Amino acid sequence: MPRVSVIIPAYNAERFLPETLASVWAQTETDLEVILVNDGSRDGTDQLAAAQSDPRFHYLKKANSGVSDTRNQGLQRAIAPYLVFLDADDLIAPQFLRTCADYLDRHPEVGMVYVQYVPFESDTGAEQPAATFVPGDELRQLLEFRGNAGHPPSTVLFRRAVLDTAGGFDPRLSTSADWDMWVRMGQAAPMGYVAQPLVRYRLHSGQMHRNIALMRGDMLYAFAKARKLGVFRSAGDYRRCLANLHLVLAGSWYHDARKPLQAVRHTLQSLCTHPGPLWRKLWKRG
């Protein structure tokens, strides 16, 4: 049995996939399997897969069904006790898998371990700053949108047993599937952290998080799910966290989509849901 399963969901990722696969084959941890799941791509993914000769490589091809179902199908095929869902456009440092797997070996109480990452512009290679969690309080930070709404999946190594307890990725979600998963994992077990920049996270125009309208619907649905799980401390805590979400959406509409009317709408929704987050934000600016 391999130590680590690397699951790569791919949808029209021919442009980036060779570099991503090269970063996997360069790993110092060689006890692994690679599962490339083609989510109905219309590019040269078939040819790229056919060129892979390593016996640790496995290829699944299916009709397009979205990233969550694609990850779940890879999960069903995986057999290792540790797993990473590596996006087809991201890059992992040679020591990423071994460092994270060793961490999980040393900390059996931890359900997943995440690392620092470096966002970079695909066209220019220019690096951007990345927010991260304060270790030990990740679940609260997720719910309150403090600093970061969740690390990219490529930065996380999961313990399979805890992932099975938390459940797979919700196929109804796309842009917020990661946030939903991190919340459920955070409820199931503590998270671990390795303070090393072991992942390069590619930024480009085709990424789902740039679709603000889709993100809005996904996050409101995921928030309702989290409420049913009982992760909020009280009804007031839920409203305060939801008000923070509306402020995040307002900022996305204003800065990323350049739609100030939508930004105003979510700002007002935040104020009506719970006045605290907006007043705190205004107080800090003052």
C-alpha cells in the first residue's frame, strides 16, 4: 500500500498539467500513487495521461460533473492512509509530501496538516502575499473569516480515516467546497501546521473563485450547512459570522468585480444581520 495518494482533478488543464505532474514526480517521498481524474476535458489531457509511464500513475476519465465530484471519484480510487487533492495548476516542493506525512505520523490526533504557500501570477511569475491561519484556532478563523477563508486544497495533506468521518466534498459546491470541507474537518479533529512555503499556488483568470456570484451562492449554502452542524457558539455568533461573510462578499464585488452596487447591497446586509463587524471595521480604519 502506498503511503500517500495524490489526487489531481483536471478540467481543460493541459496548459499547466505537465509542470504540476513534474513537481509530483520530483517528490522525495516515493511511496505514493498518482490519480489523475479527467473531468470531461476537451483538450489534450488524454494524450498527456497516455505519455505517463510510471506504474504509480492511474488515470480516470469521466463526464464533466464539477470539481467536488471529481475529487470524490479520485478519493474512491485512492488506497493510501494520507491524501492530497492537488489542483492541476499548482506546484508542490520536492519535500512537501514527506514533510507532511512525517508530521501526521508524529501527531496521530491531527486530521489534516497544512503548509505555507506562495501565490504567483501565471503569466509573469510575480509572487503575491498569502494570508494564513494562526495555528490552533483554525475553525474559529474559518467561521469568522479572520485573515483567510481556508487554504487551497493543494496545501493540505489529509488523514484518510478522519476524512472518511467528515465525509467527502459536497458535489453541490464548487468555489466553497474547500471551506465546507475545512469546517467539517476542523470539527472532527485538530489541524496541524508546517511553517514552510512548500506549495506554489498559481493565479490565473480561469479560476473559480473569481466568479463572485457563484461564490455568493456557494458560501450562503455552506454557511447554512455549518449552522446545522452546530459549529457556531450561539445564534448571535452565527449572525456575527454571517455578517462577516457579507463584508467579504462586498469587498469581492467592489475590488474584484468592480460592481459597487452589489458591494453596497452586501454591506447593508451585513449591517442588518449584525452591526458589530461593520462598526469594528470602520473603527479600525478611523
